[in-house]
Amino acid sequence: MSMIDDFMSKVIDLDEKEKEETILFLANALPCGKAIDFIGGISHKVMFIVLPFLTDIAIESIKNKETKGGEKVEI
């Protein structure tokens, strides 16, 4: 299962309030890079879905950067 499919399968099981928290978290945290500032306002259930997803995306981004000739980073 892809990372996106796994993430979406978890989000589908959330209630409406948690879905809203997830969307607001991604909309506010990703563009400005201030995820830490926003984390305090979300539920633990949403946090345990969003943070592993963001970590997986960051790791994939680093791997892609390395394969395209970017600086090597130890994971």
C-alpha cells in the first residue's frame, strides 16, 4: 500500500472534527514549515496519523534528493 493510500485509509475513519483538524494541520503547517507551533491544538488521534505520514514523506524526499545528485544525508 502506498503512503498516500495508508494515510487516507486512516483519515477516513476519523470523525468530522478530527478530519477538520487534519486538514487544518496540513494547510497551516506544511506551507510555512511551522508544524511544531500548530501541534498543540490537535488531538492525539490526529497527531498519531499526521506525524508518521509527514515523517515518511520527509524520508522519501531525502531519498529522492540523494538519487538526483543532492547532498547525501544519513537516515
